[in-house]
Amino acid sequence: MKGNIQLDEIVKQEGRRTDGYVHYSIKADRSKFSIPVIIIKGDKEGPTLLVDGCTHGDEYEGCEAILQMAKRLETASFAGTFVGVPALNVDAFANITRSSPIDGFNLNRIFPGNYDTYITHRLARTYLDRVVANVDAVITFHGGGDVLHLEPLVGYLPEGEVGKKSRAMAEAFNVKYRWRMTDLPFTGVTAQSYREMGIPCILPEIGSHCGRLHDREKNVQICYEGINNVMIHLGMLDEKAPEPVKDPMDIELHYIHSVNGGIQTLCKKENEIVKEGEVLGVIHDYFGNEIETLKAPWPGVVIGFWSVPVIRSCDWWYLYAKILDKDETK
Ligand SMILES: [Zn+2]
């Protein structure tokens, strides 16, 4: 039976809800490196769903949705156990940075981690052994953070039984773009470790730098409804599933980098369908000279882009996707 997560410190226990910490090191000032965990037991037997946010410290939309869902589940009838980790890399969360301010590592590049080297590696390994190993399914939230815009999408790793379950969770999450993550240009990602452990997982990317002025609540709501939809799909909530989103699109997302730094202009915006060879973006230097033009390498759709006027050399410029046929999604 999953769901039996041992906390090192309990800060609040009320009704079916327990808030507390898993510790993984003591700092020089005697405070502790900790993972904050919310556990809510349902009133019926069922699966254990883990929902985490802030693997990257500046991606807060999932975090806020976890808190809203936890509040609701304190009194709602549901089956199984809800485990919320609102700020997995809590040091990065508090510092408003993508990576750890302690050792500089990007937590989502060093999974499965280890107990023998740096503090971020220790965080990853502790999380897998003490939290993830005790759950049946995971939603791991990401977003555009402080420098990217992106349209709401949900990623999943296909192939095998776990892949099928992950794909079904991605469909249930119910946003327009579903990203088959077979083309990841990096390793050490949480979802890859979860799959090796046989645990289905989806990786929604929701909310962005640009959207926080007017769309913060809307994006948190997309995260919240996505959790709700997955809980219905897993049989944890006895509710009617929503109407599937209109015209969902299966995609293979690519990160297109700039070569040079400078002042960048976005010639194509989110959701635009682009032909091969059309200009996506241009970079000028600070004398106004054009120094780089980016053309679409193949036909596709714009999912997101670097949203700050100045881009650094070789940074992510466009999140540009190939549109997949139905038979390419498995
Ligand atoms: Zn992220």
C-alpha cells in the first residue's frame, strides 16, 4: 500500500491533513534543508497522487494550485491520498531563482541525484526515496518562470505500460497542447526517474513571466482544474469528467537557441502556425545593426519564446513544436 510517507517534523495535524517536512541536511546555522509536504487522506481507499511545484524555484503557478486543492480536500470527499509538495526546491523558491542559490545546480537536470555529492543531488535522491517511492502517480508542475512565455501544455514520456498511463493522464489533464517528450535535449529530469521507478507522470508547463500581470489567477486555475481532472481520471474524485478541450494538438517541442546575444524581436507569436523558412525572430546589437535572423527549420507551431527584450548568447529563444499525427503519440 502506497501513501505511507514518513515526515521528520510535523508542523500541523488537523483532521485528515498533515503538514510537515522531510529533512535532508543541517545547515551551518543549524536550520535544516527540508522538503515541505502536505498529506491529505481521503475518506475512501484509493491511489496516492503526488503533485509537486517549484522544482524550478521561479515557477509558482503549480504551487498556488496545490495550496488551493489542499484547502478544498480538507473537507471534500475523495478516495486515496493527496500529497502536495508546493515548493520542492524551497531554497530556490524563496530566492526567486530557477536553480539552487546554494550550489547553483538545476534540480531538473541532476535526477536521480545521490547522497554523496552536492546538496541539490541529495535533495533529488531524498525526494525519490522518501516521497516519490510511496506514490502511484505524479503531476510535476513547471512553467515559463521569469524569462519565458509559453502556452499551457502537458508533457508525458510515452512507451510501455507506464507511458500509456502517463499519456492517459496527459489527456485527462485537458489542455490544448500535449507534448510527447521523446526529444528531450537533456537528461536528469524528474519524469525520467519516475518512469524508471514505474510511476506514471505528467509535466504540465503553465504560466509565464508575461502572464503574471493579468493572467496569474487564470493560469493557477488551469493548474487547479488539471489536478482535479487527473483526480477524476484516477477515480479519486467522484465527479463527471469535463468536456475534452477543443482541437487538442499533439506536439514534439524543440528548444531553439540564439547564437548571439542582443535585443531580440519576436516576429511570430504564441499559437501561430509557421511555414518552413519563415522568419521567427531577429536580433539587433545596441547600435541597431541586425546581427542574427532565425528562420523556421520546419513547419510548426509557436508554443513560447524568450520574453525579455534582451537575450543572452545561446539562450532558449523559441519553444517551437512539430505537430504530430495521431499515430505518433504513443
Ligand atoms: Zn521548470
